[in-house]
Amino acid sequence: MKRACLALVFACAALASAQQSDVERYVREHQRAIVGELMELVAIPNVRSDLPNITRNAELLRRMLDRRGLKPEVWETPSTPLVFGERLVPGATRTILFYTTTTTSTPTTRTCASGICGTALRRLRRS
């Protein structure tokens, strides 16, 4: 669920200052790439105890942030890496913070399908 939400946030974050119709047009025109990137992200296991895959997740998130014009960094910690991305906008009067965490257990198809990620994927597949 976390990764699906995060991917959708990334897809929209680059368009934060755009008008709603611009966002809708962008999503329509790039839907295949957005869904492909989401599928690439959720294909990597995201279980905290699985450090090699958590590291793969961190690196993929770093690349995703970089493609969107943020200045990403992966910070190594004693447990799992942290991904930080910053985008400074001259004249900005607000700060937006996105925070997520790795899971401690493997989500099942049933739990994902009944949650937000299942709903989002079903809507995208129908389009």
C-alpha cells in the first residue's frame, strides 16, 4: 500500500504547481509510464528485515526523485537506508513533506487488494 501511494505521490509531485486540467492531461498522456514505474517499484519486496531489497528500493526511490528534479540522497544508517530528497523553490511560502516507512512484514495480495493500492491499480487498469 505504501509503495503504491508513494508512486502516485511522485507522479503528481512534479506537477504540484500545474492547473488541474494540466495534471489530468499529463496523467492521461503518461499513464503507461506512470503505471510501469509503479509496477517496477512494487515488484521489489519492501520488508525491513530484507536489507538487500530495501537497499534496492532506496536506490530506485533515489532515481525516481532525481528524475523529478529533486536533489536526492541515500543515507546509510545502522538499520535501513533513508532516502531524502529536496527541491528548493525560490519564493516558495510552503513546505511539503512526504514521509513513509518500510514494512515489518510481507503484505499479502489480499491485504493489498483490499487497500488503497488495490483500488488505485484497478482504476488505472480500467482506464
